[in-house]
Amino acid sequence: MVMLAGQVMWQARGGEAAADRIRLITLDPGHFHAALFQKKMLPGISERVSVFAPLGPDLLAHLDRIMRFNTRNVNPTHWQLEVHAGPDFWERMLENPRGNVVVLSGNNRGKIDRIQAMVQLGLHVLADKPWIIEPGDLPKLEEVLTAAKQKGVVAYDAMTQRFEVSCLLARELVHDAAVFGTPLEGTSNEPAVEMASVHYLLKQVAGVPALRPDWFFDIRQQGEGLTDVGTHLVDLVQWTLFPDQAIDYHREVQVLEGARWPTLITMAQFKRVTGSADFPGFLAQTIRNSCLEYYANNRVHYRLRGVHVRLEVKWEFEPAAGETDTEFALFRGTLSRLEVRQGKEEKFRPEIYIIPNHTADRAEVLSALQRKVANLRTAYPGLACEDQANRIRVVIPDRFRVGHEAHFALLTRRFLTYIDHPDLLPSWEAPNMLAKYYVTTKGIELARKQ
């Protein structure tokens, strides 16, 4: 067993406090999201955390992140880690988990099998997306959700975008009939809902490239773009259009088209983003003309309860100076359309715009939006409207823009609430999770057939 330098064994402290009803288990942390669940100390969570992982760069990077949380100047954490490192880490975890809540974020190959095993042990699971990346694993997901209900444990998908203020406000506005009207069904050529995201493989942190593991570039381990980051987009569509409603993917979802195309990565670029001297052997079949064909880009077109939806996910190598990841969302209604933009004009922060469909309706839509925003100020003090030339911007105060990393603490709090009060876990979560992963995996299946 390995301990972080400078930490004290918990036994010397006389055991954990009775109030610490949750003890975390971090399993094979291969993504920085695994550490973000521990960025803050939350009431009821023991400071002792068991980490089970193979000894390697992924584990070392995770330990370094926790150490930085513990040693920062402002609100430092005080985690104590029991690290079980070795090739038999999985067997050792199954034999003696040393906790009751598993945090899982990393390599996605076989993730659903691990979740299934942990649920069978009676452990709660908080797992980063995606839970599945292949169409054939959808039945396993259904089995896991059924088993979790039978075992009385919470298996929760970390949909952090639901805590983004622009998403919360867009959800409110789409369901205001005086502002938006009613959602249109759209057509194949003009879908009622469109979303797009652009992510970058190479990112700088404090002027230094943030390295990614080699396996990130293997779609058999990471998944393609739609089955990975696209999971958030599919979730937001159904969460926004049909809040608190269960969706039956057998009857209410039809996936019509899928597409895929590669991002080409040279050996020099691969070295910059991973630190590796050469392409690993498991990527040999994806090397063409000395470049890695990384199939991280996807497009999917589907109908959700008759509403046409088109989503696009793209990964590019490196952003231009001063730029970062972007997302775009569009919802078409009978009175107006709602757009969420996050480009240069918005300084890469998501901004909400309402665009009336007809000039004759503009004054009425503006007045309705002002009334809605006034009502929302109870929850969002300072919220306002800005009438622009051809659209109306919803002005979001800076204090509500807490950022991606802060969303993990909010999500963790909600997860803990469900553990304490299982009856509060919405009944629509399980069927909607199946609907979400049906879209992502079916879209990939159709794209590969092309």
C-alpha cells in the first residue's frame, strides 16, 4: 500500500467519524475528472479515500492532482489516500473495497462490466461518461440499471452540463410559451434542434501542454466523439425538451443517419500531446501515410418524439491563440428560436440569444422575455435582457458562471442526496439514460456502416 507523502494513516486518528457516512473508492483514474470529484471537501465524505489502479502515469497524474488540492493556499483539502497499486488492483478491490462509493473516470473499454460488478457488490457508483461506447453493450447497461434498483444502490451518470447556468436558463425559456411558443418538429433539412461542439486535443495549462495517455487515441478504449463528449449533447436535448419525463427509446427514438470522419495526427503532433516517442502498437491499424487516423468526429440525425435533432461533435488538434473549446445549440419554436453561442464574440463563454421568427412578433416576444427574466431573478439575482439589433441577449451575471470544474461539486452533492434519500432519485433517469446511450451507440453503428 502506498500513501501520499506527509499524510498520516487514518488508524492513528482513531478511525473515521461516525458522520462520515461516505467513503470514496477511486478506481483506475485515467482522466482528470476523477480528481475533480475531490476538488472540495463535502460534508459526510470521509477524508480517507481508497485508490485502486495499476502503477503507471495515469495513477501518478491523479496523485499529483490530489496533492495540489491538499497543498493549495486557498481552501486546501485534506484527503488521505490509501493507494493499492499493482496489476491485480481490480481483484483486490473486489475482495476488499474499503469504501461504499466508487468514483470511475478513465479508460472506457469494459467500463460497463466494472460498473456491473460493483453494483453486484452493493456499492454506489458515480461514473463519468460514457458508460458504454459500443452498440452491443446497451443490454448490459439495462441490466446494470435493473440490478442497481434491486440492490438499493445509486448508479449515477455524471451529467455535469445540467449544472451549467446557460443550460438551466435555456431549459426554462424553451418552456415559456409566450417567449418561445411550442417546440417545432422540424425536418431533415432544417432540424428543430441542432447542437455542435468543437474540442481540442492539445491544451495548455500554465503554458505547458496537458498530456493525454496513448490509449485516448484508440477509439476501442476512448470511444468515438459521439459516444464520448456527444453523450452530453444527447442528454441536454431530451433534458431540455422533455423535462422530468421518461422516454422509451423503443417507441420514441428513431436514429436516422450517422457519419464519421478522422482527425489526422502526425507523429510530431502525437509526441507533443502524449509525450510518447512513437505510435503504440495497438494503434498500428489506424496509421495511414505516417499519420494517425483518429475517428473522433461524428454527426447524427435522429427523431425524438417526432422532433428532428442533428448533433455534430468534432475534435481538432490545437486551438488558435486565445481560443478554447466551443459549443453551439439551437432550438426552434413557433414564436422564436433560442441559440446558445460560445464563440469569439462571446469571449468563449456561453451566451443565450432569443431571435423572434417574425418582425411583427418582436415587441411581444421582448415583453414576454422581460417578464420571464424578472420572475427568474428570484433564483438568479441580476439576470437581465439586452435588446440588440436582430436578437435579444439574456444577460447572465458573472457570479453564476461557476465553470466546468465547479459543476462536479454540485453534481456530487446531488448524488449524495440520492444516496441518503433514494426516493428522490427521479424515475425518469434510468429510461432516459438508456435512450441517451441508444442514440450515441446507434449513431456510431450507422456511421460505421457507411
